[in-house]
Amino acid sequence: MADVTTVIGVRGFGIPICRRLGQSGRLLIGDHSAEILERARNVLNDEGYSVTAVQVDITDAGSVNAFAAQAAELGRVRSMVCTAGISGSMGEPARIFAVNMLGTLHLLDAFVPLAGEGSVLIIIASSAAYMMPLSAEDERILARGSRDELAAMFQTHEASKSGLSTYCLAKRGNQLRVQALAPALGKSGARILTVSPGVMATPMSQFERDAGSAIDEAVANNPMGRYGHPEDIAAAVSWLSGPGAAFVTGIDLLVDGGMTAAMKWPGQGLPRT
């Protein structure tokens, strides 16, 4: 049976991740946009990858289930990576929560049953998740709550008042959901993780910059002094998916050039010992 690598969301990080993970076995790619999906399929086909492209809407459980069924038909799911999502300026708070949190739940519901020995599931979260302080009860609901509990919590939460805070909440929810699933998946020999990018040189970041977000300030205060590149995330995903990370599961890998650390510990100079 062939190994299958599945990547949902082919803009931004998607194609670099496909190139890293799709070098052996079958590659199944999905995206909400038929046009962007076809363009990605052509690029990867021209580069010699064995690729199947299927349009998928992660906010629609039926669409996600059909996509997962296609993955199972192609072979054994070796890895599933979800890069799909929208930023805080790309929609109303309810839409942002539906895509970034509930859409992730649809994917996990569909792919966790397909994960077996050696499988790795990775959700792209965000460094923004570290900016969302939550109560223990909120964290419990994000980690283990039903869709009804999630909806009720979101409707009354302060974060629902703006797109940015909703984005932070949903991405924190991604991290917590993955943590909560790790113990059960480990019993089947599978691993599950999140990767949290900082400010990256992607169309989404450009959209946020154009919308007035303080992207330039964030980059200026980044210890690495630059935007992250999609390849930085692809490299992290590649390592987490490989044998070198065989003992790593249930965690978030923060790939932000030190931005989160600099926000927590501003100023210059080394600390005293």
C-alpha cells in the first residue's frame, strides 16, 4: 500500500511543504479555491510529484469527510498537514472562528481515524495564540469541548468582539486540541503536533499589512530582524514528520524568529547571571 502525504491549503506554506514531504509515495492536495488548487497541481506535476488534487471546504464536514475518504483510497496516510486558515482581517469574527477552529475540528475528526503506526498529523497554528490569556475552563472547552460548547463559549467570550482576538482564540484552540489528542493517538503509534509561525513573507501577511496591522513593527522587533519564509515552516514540518522527531508529539513548535520571546522580555543586553 502506498504512503500518502496530504496537504490542505496550498497557498503560502502549502507548496514548500508538499515539496518536502511529497518526495516519495502519493501526494494529495486540497484547497478551497479550485483555481489555486489547479495551479498548484500543475506546478507539482511539472516537478515530477505524483499528485492528486481535490477541492475541499474545511468548514463543511461532508466536504472534509469526502477528502479524507480520497486519501484512504490512495493508500496509508503517512502525514496530514493543514495550512488552511484566514487572518484576523479576512472576515467577521464568526467566519474566522468557523474556518480556523471548527474547520480544524472537521479535519481532525476525519483524519484521526486514519492515523496509524508512524502517521503524523500537523496543524499550522500561529504565534498569535500566545497572546490569548484564557481561563482554565476556556482551555478545557477548546481542548475537549463539543461543537455546542465551543459555540456557546465563543458567543460570550470577549475575543468574539474583533477579528484579531478571534484569530488568537482559534489558534490557541488548535494548539490545545492537538495536545488533548496526543495521548490517544500515541497508543496507535501516531503523533500529532502544531507549528506556530510568526510574521511570515506570505500573501496573508501582506493582506494584514495592507489592512493596517503593525507588521513592520513586529518585524523590526524580531530578534532575527526579518520576515520568516515559507521554507522556514516547511523545514520545521519536515523535521517533525520525520524519524528525527519520533519522540516528539503533543507540542507546539514556535517558529517566529524569537518574536514572542522579545515581546515577553523586551529590551537589550544579556540578563545577569
